[in-house]
Amino acid sequence: MFFLLFSIEGFAQCAMCRAALETEETGMQAGAVNDGIVYLMAFPYLLLLVGGIVIFRIMKGKKKNKV
């Protein structure tokens, strides 16, 4: 609960991405890379969510069949 209430926003990149983006003067490409990292991070959580919903519905269906 503490970490959810008092989180600090941060941006991180791997060493190779940082080296490639330091040569960019406008910073537009750096923002795109950060957005891409967040985009790639979202898919595992979406897969877990869908899997949880499927398992929940299967378990709920089995309980209805027993009653």
C-alpha cells in the first residue's frame, strides 16, 4: 500500500538505447523509445488479466454445476 501511495515517477532506458539517443538533439526520439518501453511492459499484465478472467469464469462455471 505504501508503494502505491508514495510512488515516484521515473524513466529508464537500457545502456544501448541511452547511447543511441544521446546523439539525438531534439529529444523526440527519446520520448518515442520511452513510450515503446511502456507499451511493451503492458502486454504481460494484459495477458495475466485475461488469464485470470478465464480461470475465474471456469471456476465459477464448475461451482454452478455442483449446486
